[in-house]
Amino acid sequence: MRDDTTDIYARVHNRVDEILHYIWDPIGVAGSAGARDEYDSYVPKIVKMLFEGADAEAIAKHLHSIESGSMGLTTFGVRSKKIDEAARRLIEHFQWIQQGRLP
């Protein structure tokens, strides 16, 4: 028997991982197979934020803080369009998974 909560969590986790790697990708490693796990450590927090009801703005702020803080990237306080796109897609895909519209 399948546990739906575990299944949804696993699907969200996988989708967050993909969006961070292919869309957010602040250090430009999406084309490198050897760097596929580069953003893994950020996935659990974002998954938690999604399940707690965070909106796109909160997620975008979190991604920006990772770039400027943890990664030490100089952004001069300006948030990139990639951050906003990733945050929007994270919310969208999370909702679609919960509605059963994405595998």
C-alpha cells in the first residue's frame, strides 16, 4: 500500500531539485552532469517552506539570501529574474503536484 503523503513529499522534493538545478542555477552548472548535486543542500528547506504555505516572494527572498549569503555571490541587493522565475515555478509545480496534475 502506498503512503500518499510520502509519495507527494518525494515528488515535490524531486521537482524542487530539478527547478533549482535547471532554472535557478546561480553558478551556471546546469550543463554539467558532474554538478547535478550542487544545490542538494538547499532542497529540504524549500520543500519545507512549500509545505508550510510560503508564497513566491518568501521563496524568492530565501533564494536571494542563499546567493548573497551562503554562496557569497555579489548581487548588489538586486534579485535576478532567474530567482523570481524559479520561485514562481516552485509554487506552481507544488500546487500541481498537490492537485494530482503532475506525476
